[in-house]
Amino acid sequence: MVMIFWWVTALLLLAGLAVWAITFWNRRAMRKSPVLVANSSYMDRIPSFLRAQRTARVVRVLQVGIAVLGVIAASVLSGRIATERIETPDFASRDIVLCLDVSGSMYEYDTEILQTFAEMVDGFEGERVALSIFNSTSRTVFPLTNDYDLIHRELSEGAEAIDFDEFGYRLGTRDYDDDKVSKYVEFVEGTRGIPDEASIVPDGLASCGQLFDRAEEDRSRSIIFATDNEVNGTPIFTLDEAADSVARRDITLYTFFPGAYECGTDCLTELKTATEDHDGVLYQSTDPDAIPSIIQEIQRTQAAAMGATPTVVRTDHPGFAFVLTFLTLVGVIALGWRAR
């Protein structure tokens, strides 16, 4: 780019100088070898001749003025007018999968997670997001995408749909209209594929790990995993095996544990061990800023891991100076032709 600027500038200057040299050399030659014409003194009184002289003087002044303007424009062009901005390009290389346990005990927390995440989407800069929900089986709500309008809409609608007390509805202590029930049923559809089983946590995590595409690319990959780890059924994987399958693909695990009703500290201990043994981080519901903290941690540590150091991007703006230099060159040539 630098060489192009210098070559263009040099050619324009040489062309301008050539035109100037030809024009003024002819004038100098005419002064050295004047042509004497007898009985021509009366011409100074001819109006057309006087106008021609004035026109010639104006043309010479314009030639000099345009030539000076051309030199200035060429100098500006060679100086490379540019703007600078700071970019962190690796933000576009970050993938985040929301992996939510939608068993009955998790509805309240899932609603909070979806609402919080929907609010934070507007601050994203190129990240791709996916949402997967599971109970006895898993369902992908939407795959990895950076269509933030779609993401915001799906998360907001999901938060509204899952804000539902299934047990209260069945017992008759909670009343919902048909539209609300329909939204809830539609959202959790596909997550109850195995009868009499619920919250198959290891298989849900393993399924979420399969959502990451572009395996050949160097991308930051994270799972936000929300579950109470109260497994009611027979999973294909153990929790440690599922976490290991995620870690082998260089996926960082961020686990959110809201507490357990039945298994108490055993659920927490197993979840904490499986997460931290694979270099993940576990957050508990006692932290009111758990979800924003997870997002901030992903943005901070993953950006550093991907080498996302802010860089200064310089953008050249040669347009105005180039056009002005070109126009002045055309002007000098036109006036030189007129003055000959």
C-alpha cells in the first residue's frame, strides 16, 4: 500500500512538471526569438487583441495556481491521511452453548438464566450462541448463531414459557390460561422422551457438547450448564464421562448449581468434582450475580486464551487527495493546451 501511494504521487508530480516545463519552455523560447512584424503598433488599440492578452494572463495565473494546488494535493496524498480504531477481532471466534436442565425443580432458575442472558445479548460482538434443554432427553432450541434478533426472541419467549409451576397446575393450586399452557408445552416438547425418567444430567451435558461445529477452527468454546444434578433414571454416561468428553474438545464448562431438594450435598459434591476436575468453574445460586459473572468470566478468560489483544487498525482515506490531484493535473493539461 505504501509503495502504491508513492508511485501514484511520483507519476502525478512528474506529469505535472512535464506539462509545466513544456508550457513555460515554449514561452521562454518565444521571448528569446521574437518575431518582428512591421506596422503592428495599432494592435494595442484593438479590443479583441486586448481581450486575448487579458485571457492569456488569466490562463497563466490559473496555470500557476492549479499547479501549486496540485503539488499540495500530491503532498497530502503522499502523507497518507488515515483514521485509527481499536479492535479485538477474536470476539467473533467465541461460541457459547446454554445447556439447561428443564426438570420441574429447575423452572425458576431457568427463567432467570434465560432472562439475564437475553438482556446481555445486546452487548455481544460476534459471539455465537446456542440453546439446548434437557430432561429425560435433549432438544436443541436453536443451534449456534450470531443472529442476535433470533437469539433475543427465543430466549425471551423461552423465559416466559418456562415461568410455569407444573406441580401447582396439576394439583389445581395454580391456574393458567390455555395460551400460557400451550407455550409451556411447546417449549419443553421433546425433553420427555423416556417415560418415568427425568433430569438425565450426564446425557444432557454430553448432548450439549455435540452442538459445537467448525471443529477444525481455532475457536473459544464454552458451555453454561445449569442443573441441580438430581438424576432420576439411568443415564448412558456418568457425569465424569460427560465432562471428560466436553473437556477433550477444549470446551470450558461453567456450571450453575441452584441447590438440590433430595440428594443434598451429594449432588453438589459430584457436580463440583466433575466440573473442577476438568478445569471448569462452578457457581451456586447463593451468588446473586452468578450468571453475569459467568458471562464476564467467559469474555475475560476466553479472550485472553484466544490471544484477543486489542490492536490498532489503521484505515487509509486517499480518496479526496487523489481526486484533487487528478483534477489539478487535468486542469494543468487543459490550460496548457489553451495557452499554447
